[in-house]
Amino acid sequence: MGRVTERRRTIRIRDGAVTSRPDTLVAEEPLEIRLGGKPLAITMRTPGDDFALAAGFLVSEGVLGSAADVRNIVYCAGAKDDGTNTYNVVDVQLAPGVPVPDITLERNIYTTSSCGLCGKASLDAVRTTARFPIADTPPVRVEPALLAGLPDRLRAAQRVFERTGGLHAAALFSEEGELLDIREDVGRHNAVDKLIGRALQDGRLPLSRVILLVSGRASFELAQKAVMAGIPFLAAVSAPSSLAVDLAAETGLTLVGFLRGANMNVYAGDERIALSTETRQRTTSTKTGLV
């Protein structure tokens, strides 16, 4: 199986001094996801947790909802012409009775490590119907001070990033701030799929009382993945996109961006932020133009 990191020779220039030494890089390899033997998607990913990645991707696509929907996931033997296994092709076999989506040329998806999902036929096709509507009753309530400490905890848990500086990360935290799971990948969308796929395999969907924290920006795709897994709270250390904010508002997802220390922007779902009554009243007045 491909390694998570690889070594490459580099020329280093530091303060005018030139040296040659090996550097540790994050590995990036293609993963083809097949469904019932038919090609469905190709993603550029960091090898590891490939079965969870495939399962999480299919949750995001609305194909899977529980571990019982999967008969098995296997690497495809003979992936190369000489019969050797590259461990870069996985096949997901659905359990009997689980509907198989129509796989057409329009449906085939190519993803990259940077942009994530590409090639959907239309925006309507992207807005997959959520199997797990957000339903955290009573609502998750998070103190701003608790949120402020999560990025540092995410960063401290990124083992491979420490060696390479080239990985995104996604983590699940409880509403009390306990780190539940973390995954790293060259693609932020893959890191989220690995989290969701592992949750599906462990029978933990929907993830109705967790905070999803991502190390980069919050795109529409990441917001969609959170909604499809029933996650009520998405926080990002960088900016959200306008479409991510729209989706969050439509679905009841709490969306926090620019989470950096005690500073953050709440773009949707502020009812899950545990603000003081005085602060909330002042915020409401500002929204309505009363101050």
C-alpha cells in the first residue's frame, strides 16, 4: 500500500547557505472508487483509511446511511496490467436491497486534492437530499471560549502535518470539547469523508451532537458533507463560501468561520453559540438596525 509520506532530495537555501538534504513530503495518489464493480469517482488522496474514505464519500452522495447498507469494501486485485495490486482502486458492494444509483457519464465524478468535487451535471444534483436532517434536540450549545481552544487542539493532534507541513485535517469534537476523532489528508474533503466513513462503519451515524472542525476554508462541499452526516455544527479556521453560508441557513447548520483564538465569525445558526443574554440582545438589535 502507498505510504503516507515519501522522501525527496531538496536543495535548501537558508541565509545564503546552500545544503542538500532529503525532505519528508506527504504522499498523494489517486484512488478510484467503484460501486458494484462500476467506476464512480476518482479522488487524489493521501493513502490510508481508504475504505472509510469510500464509505464517507458515499454517505455524502446519499448512497449509504448505515453500516448495514454495505456488504463489503475491498481493494481490487489486478489493478495493473501485470496483475499486481496498486491499492489505489476500491470496490464497494452494497447489501441486498440497497438501491444502486444510476451511474452515467454525467454522474461520474473527478475530485482533486484542492477543489474537491468537480463535474456534477448541475447545482441541483449537488444538493443531495439529506438522509439525516439536522435534529439536535435539545440543541447543541457551545461556549465561544470552548470553540477558541479547538484549533490548537486540532493542530497538536496532526501527527503527519508535523513532519510534512502539507496536510489538511478534520476532527470531531463533542459539545464538551472532547476530541472524538481526527483524520488527515492532502484534500480537506477527503479528511471529512474519512471521518464520516469511520462513523458509518462504527454505527455512529447520524453525528447529531458533535462539532466538525476543518483546518482550511468551509466550502459548499464541506457544508454538504456535514449536513449529509447529520452534523449540526461546522467550524473552520478560514473563510466560508457564500454557497456554504446559504446551505447552512437552509438546513439549520451552524457555520463558524475565521476561528482563530478568541476571534470568530458566526455565519449561520447562532442559536448554538452560548452567548450571554445581554450580548444576544445587543446582537439582535444590531441585526434589526435598532442601534
